[in-house]
Amino acid sequence: MFIGNTSDGTVCKINGGQHAGTTEDWTLRNNGPLAHPFHLHAWPFTVLTTSDATPAAGVPQDVVLVPPAGWARIRIPFTHQTGRTVYHCHILDHEDLGMMATIDVQ
């Protein structure tokens, strides 16, 4: 679900619609040489696993560090509200260069 590339090859876009009342598992892929802190507004998620085997906290959170040349698998319950919001890399320069997108839960 998390697709698209920035100039450094990092996977970074969805721009899709999600269905209210559902739970989705996303795999966030990072093809670049730097870790990227992925942040989703409004819908806390649970980290299931990462490619670097960082132990999962097991609690809802809104940021996960996607390892360099790696991935993170997260579970998002779109169950408590509807509407449009954003997700992005928490590195401001990356966000400004396009590592930011919207989702719309209806």
C-alpha cells in the first residue's frame, strides 16, 4: 500500500481512500540509505515487525522508524473516525521534497 519514490529512491506515497470500520496492514518500504520516521496523523497504529528486528512496543503509536534499505509492517484500525488527514516523513527536508501525502477514510 505504501508506494512511490522520491529522488533518493525512498518509497513514499499512497494517496488512497480507506474504508471506515476496517483495519489494514501496511508495509512501509524504504529503499534509501537513511532511516525515515513515518508519521500518520489521526489514526494510531501498531508496529507488527521491522526488517531490523527492532522489538515492537505493542501499543498504539503515531511514528515508526523505517530502517535504511528496509521496511516496517504496521496495523492501522480505521475504526474511530472518518475524514482526510496526512502522513509523512518526520524529517522536515524530506517532507518538503514530497514525502507527504493524504488519505481519506470514508
